[in-house]
Amino acid sequence: MFGLGFAAAVPAPICATMSSIRPWRDIERRKSRQIMVGAVPVGGDAPITVQTMTNTPTEDAAATIEQIRRCEDAGADIIRVSCPTAESTAALKEIVRAANVPIVADIHFHYKRALEAADAGAACLRINPGNIGSEERVREVIAAARANGCAIRIGVNAGSLEKDLLEKYGEPCPEALVESALDHIRVLEDHGFHNYKVAVKASDVFLAVAAYQQLADQVDCPLHLGVTEAGGLIGGTVKSSLGIGSLLWAGIGDTIRVSLSAEPEEEVRVGYEILKSLGIRSRGVRVVSCPSCARQGFDVIRTVEALEERLQHIKTPMSLSVLGCVVNGPGEARETDIGITGGGNGTHMVYLSGVTDHHVRDADMIDHIVKLVEAKAAELEAAEAQPTLTAAE
Ligand code: SF4
């Protein structure tokens, strides 16, 4: 029997501080073993990472690097690139060198691409070992991964399940996805290779969630979460939030990729929004804003749109409330670092650390809030950088 190991019975809380104060926020994280994807730990008590995938032709290294840069700026921890051709793996070396995050090479079937990608410096190969071919080829790919310090990500997908499993189960179902994953895992384990993580994705939310739930009970490796081919920006965000969100809420998942028919940096932003909503990770400005109504003292929708656009460069976690009037404005402002509440005659109240501070006029409001947020971010960063003084000092 191969050494899969089982999920531990005593999971660790994700957010101990918050949990100790508000037990209804508890998320008990499944205890997985940790692997390394380049310098980024995945699993165990490592932060849940956010991934995306480029969509430029990989052979075009310059375009791919430019896109990687945008994804890094959005906060991507790990980025995957497709390697379907020898030209793409030839470009990979330059891409890996330029990237500031680990690069995962996405390989389907072609064992030579896997060998080339490992040699080019990929931190991880996304390849299903059961689909590589002969035993000799499998051995070669695993040896190349081991020699180059590559992790492997097994990626089972309901849309490309093995024929024998489709015949056995009649259709893609959780049991079929899990059996496929276990078959691929067995190949790696039989070769003594343990630096792997697994995904069992489907475009159907119920199927994906059930497959991950079943797999989580049977293995202790890190799980890469995703609802595949989820759709466009709005539909895909909703599906991913339900699927990935409910799994994370149940403590399952060590790294996530939101799969959208949208630019990869949008996938990263949505990934962070899911993590932020569950209090798992925070990055940048968490905006609390109202939908607006006839009571609004300023155009809430346009203001939030403009602020979200102009505050993308802020990476320090902080909160901002933008409320159209005093009905809910003061209450939300009390809970956020900076708050603005619409008032009458084009003049609005600004709150700092939950306390009323000063007024601002309509025309100056957006520039003013941007400056306040930048100043608050600098203040928080300075406090973070400050060495902790000991009692003796
Ligand atoms: S906070 Fe005021 S403006 Fe915003 S939705 Fe509520 S009542 Fe309307």
C-alpha cells in the first residue's frame, strides 16, 4: 500500500486571535503536510496561496513576463504557464529568471516537455503521472523533478477523466475524480516522490466540492482548489466563491486558483477577495460600501469604482468604509480605519480610526481619501517595521 496518510484529527484554527474573541468565526483548517513550490510553502500552516495562469503564448517570453508582472503586482504567489511546445519550454528559462514568484509549467501528456520544463527551472510541473506513458518515461520525469527540486501538481479534471473511469462510473462523479487522483498519487508514491499537491476540479460546483471533500478525508497532501472553467468575471466569481469559499470555510484547501474568462490579474483579485471575506488572508484595502439609494449624499457607485481603481497599489491590509448617508455610515465607520459618510450640501464626514475627524467637499473627496489611505498605509508599514522594544531597553 502506498503511503497516503490521512488527514489529522486535530486541525489548527486559521485565525487564532480572531477565533479566541469571536468563536463563530472559527475555521478549523485540515492539517495537510507541507510541500515547497520553489521558495513558497504550500500546506501545513503556510498561508493559503493565490495562483493564476498566464494566457499569452509562452514562446513570447516578453509578453508572458509582462503579464506575470501584472499578476505579481496583484498579489499572485505562484503563476502557471502552459508549455505545449518545445518553443514554449525554450522560453521558460527566461520567464523563470524574470519572475519573482515560482513558475508552474503546465504539461499535458508530453513527457519531453516535462523534462525540458524541469531543466528550465520550473518550480512545479502540473502533470498527471498516470498519463505520461511508459514506466521508463514516468521514471525519467520523476527523476528530473527530483533533480531540479520541482514539485508536481496532479490536476484531475472532470472534463478529461480517464476513459476507464468514465466507463466504470458512467459519468464524471466525485468517486471517479477521487479514484483518478489516487491512481496518479500511487504512481508518485511508488517512486518515493512526495513533493506533490493535488486538484480535483470540475465546472460543476457540487461535483468539485464533493470530490475535494472526499479526497481530503483520504490523503494528507496539500490540496489545490479550483472550480474549473467557472465562466466570466461575474458568473465565475460567484461560482468560485461558492465552491472554493465553502471548501475553505470547511477548512479544506492550501492554495487556490480562481478560473475566469477574464485577465489573470482579475483571478488573483477575486482569489484575495474570497480569502479576505473569510478572514483567512488580507491584502490591500478592504472596502465596505453601501449599494446607495435616494438618501446618498454623493455618488457612491462612481466613488467606489474610482477608489478601487486608484487604490490597487496599496498592499498593506486596512479597511475603508464608503457609505452614502448617516443611516449606516457612522456605524460602519466605527469598524474601519478610514470612513466617509455622505452629508448634505456636498459636504461629507471623514472618520479616522472610527472617530469623526473632519469634513470634505464633493469635488475633493476622491483625491482626499486616496491621500488618507496612502498615509495610513505608510503609518501601518512604519509601525510594522518598528523593532519591538524589550523591557530592558
Ligand atoms: S447607507 Fe444611506 S445611502 Fe447607503 S444604502 Fe443605506 S440608506 Fe442608502
